[in-house]
Amino acid sequence: MKPSEEAREIIIDRSRNPQFAGEISDAKILEGANPFCGDHIKLFVKVGENGIIEDFSHQTRACSICATATDFLAEEARGKTVAEALKINIPDLLSLPLSPTRRKCALLAQETLRELELE
């Protein structure tokens, strides 16, 4: 199944022009990498005392799938707990079928965010 032209355009645009890129000075910093394809991400997550994600941004050196998925996660996770953010269906947000390899790219940000569950 091929992705729709609209889905492709969104992924290309969002990977080139992320809406939630940048650093947050007083946030928890988490880093993740996929050594098989070279994706590397840095997440900046600010969680309030109530456990709600107040702010979330990122820096990525990654493929378009990973970069877009990370930006979508940063957008969708705001106002949610970490547990709720880990339940966001990233492949659905991307609106395209993912091979097992590309699925790892798409889920790297969530896997990296999982570190906050362990604290």
C-alpha cells in the first residue's frame, strides 16, 4: 500500500519545517538513537508537578519519518501524562503504512520518552 500524496507532502514538509524543534533550558533531556539507520534525537521534556507534560521540543538528525514522528509526538504529548503520551498511535498520525524498519524510525521518540516512566 502506497502512502497518499497528501501524507507524503505532510511528512516532507514537517521533517523540513518542524513546529516543535529547539531547546528548552529547564527541561529534562533525553537522547535516543537508531544505530541501524543513523537516526539521532534529543528530546526536551518539561513535566509539571502534576505529572502533565507542560512543554516538549526536540532536535533531530534523522530520516523524514523519524523527524516527523518526533515533531508529531511533541505536539500531541503536551497536556498529557507521560503514560498517555506513550499510548499515542504515531503510525496513525503519519497516515502511511510502515515496514518493520520504518516503524522503528517512527517509534524512536516514544521509546526514548519511555525513560521518563522509569524515573
